[in-house]
Amino acid sequence: MPKPNPRHPNFPIPGGPVLRAKGWRQEGLLRLLENVLCVGEDPDNLVVYAALGKAARNWASHRAIVKALCEMEEDQTLLVQSGKPVGLLQTHAKAPLVIMANCNIVGQWAKAEVFYELQRKGLICWGGLTAGAWQYIGSQGVIQGTYEIFMRIAEKRFSGSLAGRFILTAGLGGMGGAQPLAGRMAGAAILCVDIDAERAEKRKGIGYLEHVAPDLDAALAMIDAAVKDKRATSIGLVGNAAEVYPEIARRGIVPDIVTDQTSAHDLVYGYVPKGMGLAEVKSLREDGQGQLMAASRASIVEHVGAMLEFQKKGAEVFDNGNLIRTQAREGGVANAFDIPIFTEAYLRPLFARAIGPFRWMALSGEEGDIARIDDLVLDMFAENRIVTNWIRLARENIPFEGLPARIAWLGHGERTALALAVNRLVAAGELNGPVAFSRDHLDAGAMAHPNIMTERMKDGSDAIADWPLLDAMLLSSSMADLVAVHSGGGGYAGYMTSCGVTVVADGTEAAAERLEHALTNDTALGVIRYADAGYEEALDEIAAKGIGHVAVG
Ligand code: NAD
């Protein structure tokens, strides 16, 4: 039975043993589609996260997708083009059930203005990374990534601990909302600025944010007290980061760590310029896009100016994947790229071994299934300190949203081993239902994004989009249930290409075969991508795990 969803009462959380589709593979994908709206930011408008990332093009498309998933046979494949179903074709039972291409615009045309025009005509929608591919699991999806960044900084700069350290950030949206909890889990005192009071209250309501301060003075006093006591805490502040950051700098306060996760990638639908109310911004989105773009960029210039000032005074400052440096540079901040990107600065050695954000969702809707898999992970990866530390922290601190889910950074072979073990638990009736496996698009072989994932690659291959395309073709040949190729929409147009994958573990032998091939080949491609770029970690991984890399020359 579906469960009530306190956050969005019109979008109940799917679950239970009753199938509406003709098999668990189709039902699983249907539940994931429902889930991205359950945990999304604005489900009435199909918006999942990142300003514009949508689950489907429009409600008519959504209804048609649901109908197709319910009626399709296991040997058919549904084709989705930018959130609209366009074909249901005869393939075979080992082919993907769903293949999709979201928001891919030909190079010279891939610009925000062209995207907005195509969107206005109803021809396209942005799938985000995990929104249009029905893989978003709420703020938890990025939380381990954010936590690991903070811990890498702790090791690099603060003798391994963030106790008594002050993190300043902004953005409490679909993904940014993970920051207060990640910061608190890392032991820091974290201040999160968001212009929208509703977003701050939402994060507080679901247990990701502890307090919302009435004003900046109170917020800084709360941070100060926590820093002195070396107490972990998360404080929200309603305000514009383009005003708050410069004001903190003006007062001579230097946080230990500074970043930002506002939707700076989109100057129209994401970032809110200083001095403008939310209602005014919303009205300009329709008929004042040029004005809004200019105003957002001018604010980002001030916002990044303050970040650079903090950096100059010794703070650890990084870009958390929202294109804010790029926007600032376009606005004339020539040294915006003095701020490093998180991937290159902290996580590349993990990505080079294809260790990245793997995730699983209990399609039964039962939290007990995730608890059972947590135990399994602790048992299977007892020697892996990153994983065991994370699972213990996560089960203690992360509240479930929507379908119960878990994320853990696992690598080549590890993902397959876990998924096969879970598939056996499903077969043995030890779980209440099947489990879907997926990962973020920000994964080793799955994303080309020269200002985020692939910035400053060792061999200069930053902008080559062949890898995610190869990944998608490989996954389709490797029996994945859903394969998606995405490019950027809105302000991300022209900046990225990525690939997503989902496989449903329904306890059958056929599922075991799909999991084995799809998950193994996905990370193999990731390792090969980094080996090809000359990363030693990847070459070691190839030798250690016998990955089929063809070395040329
Ligand atoms: P979102 O649209 O759901 O939320 C953005 C938030 O920023 C909103 O709450 C909005 O009120 C706030 N905001 C906008 N302008 C502001 C301003 N000037 N001052 C203060 N607050 C402001 O977006 P999201 O899903 O949270 O994603 C945020 C950004 O992070 C996006 O650019 C997204 O692409 C990026 N992202 C990065 C990663 C990663 O791996 N690091 C992952 C996912 C998303």
C-alpha cells in the first residue's frame, strides 16, 4: 500500500506487494518515477531539483509514461525523448525496458537562450541528472559526497577533525539541502543561507537542518557559541548570499570553509539576484529573462568576490558543482577559477578507481529492508573504513524521505557483489520486496563536464563527451533496465553530457545476470576512462581487478 507523504500529501509514497505493472521490472521503474516526485521540490510542476530538473515534460507525458509502464511487456522498450514518451517497441526480454535521451542539443545551439525557447515551445525539458531518469532519492543523494569533501578538507587542513570549525555555505534546495546535515555529521558548525524561507523550513521539517536563525547577528552568535564549545550544529539563515557573504567579510569574520550550492547555474530559473523578492523574480522569469540574467550575474560577481576574499584570508573555498565560478568569470571576475572545483580538489583519486555515489532503493517502501542491507554492507565491506564509517553515520543520522534508500561510495566489483547479494536476499524472501540499484550521473565514466566532473583532467580530455555516450551504449548492451543520456538544460546547456542507469533486483536469475553485466561494465568503463587519461590509481585498479582495458601504444 502507498504511504502518506507529509511533505507533499498529493504524492503518496509507493510501496507494498501489489503490482500495477506486468512485472517487477516495470513496477520498479514506475515506483522510482513516483518517488522522484514524492521527494521533489515542486512536484505539482514536475520539478524535482536544481531549479528546473523535471521528471517528465508535462503532465500529459507523465500520464502516458505511467500508462506505458503499466501496460508494457517485459520484451518491449519504451523510448523517452526529453521527458516525453515517443515509442513503445518490440525488443527482447534482455533489452532495457526504458531508454531515454534528455535535453541533448546540437553543439553550436546548446545555449541557455535556445533551451528556454525550446522549452517555451514545449519541445524539451531538462532532466537534471537524476530527475528525468527517475533516480533522485532526495537530499540523501549527494550527502555522502558532501560529507566526504568536508572530511578530506579536515584531513588536509585541520588534523582530521572539523570540531570547532565554521563552514559557510548557501542553498537549501533539493541537493544543497544535504549540506547542513553533512556538515553536522562531519562535526562542524555550519551556516546555510537561503533566500527562500520555505526551503529552510522544509529542511528543518525533515530533520536535515537544526535551527533557523532570525537574523545574521543571531546566526553568527549561534555559530560562535558552537565553535567555542566544539559542538556540531547546523544553522539556517534566510537571506541573499550575495548580501550575506560580503557582510560577513566586511565584519572581518573568516570562516574555515566556504562554498555555495545555490542554483547559480541558471540565471533565470535558479539564482535569485540581491534586492529582488521571490515574487518579482517569478514574474520576470516569464517576460524579463534578459533583465533577470544581468541582475543574477551582477549578484554572483559580488557573491564570488566575497568567496575570493575569504580565500585570500585563509579559508578553504571550493566550488560545489553549480557553475558559480563560470557565471562570475562571464561577469568579469577574471580570477574566479582561483577557487578549485570539489572533484579535482578532493575526490578525483576515488573517481579514478570508479568509487562513486552508488545507491539502492527499497521498492517495498519498508525501512526494514534498508536496515537489513545496511547490516549486509557492514558485513561485506568490514575492511573498508570509508564505507563502514558512512553506513554507521547514515543509519544514525539520515532520516528517510520517500522510498527508503541508501547511498554509499562503492567501486568496481563492490557494487556488483552487493547487488548480487541483495538479489539473493530478495529471492530468499528476507526482504519485503525487490530493490532498485542506481547511481548519480556524477560518476567516473558517466559524466563529461569540463567545469565540474572533468575539470583539469591530467591529459586535457575535459570536454570529450564520448565517455558518457560509450557508457550508455555499453549499459544498453549489458541488459540494464533503464539507460539515460542527458545534457545540460537552462544555464547548464552546452556544459555537460551524462549517463544514468538503473537495474531492478527482483530476486530472479535474470536479474542477477543484468546486475552482473550492467554494474560491472559501468564501473569498468569508469576505470578505463581514468586509465586512458593517465591516472595511476586507475592503472593500478585495472591490474588488481583484471579489467579488460586495451592499452594502445
Ligand atoms: P534547487 O533549485 O533545488 O535549490 C537552490 C536553492 O538556492 C533554492 O533553495 C534557492 O532559494 C536558493 N537560492 C537561489 N539564489 C539564492 C541566493 N542569491 N542566495 C541564497 N539562496 C539562493 O537546487 P539544488 O538541487 O539544491 O542544486 C543546487 C546547485 O547544486 C545546482 O546548481 C545543481 O546543479 C548543483 N548540484 C551539485 C551537485 C554536486 O554533486 N556537487 C549535485 C547536485 C546538484
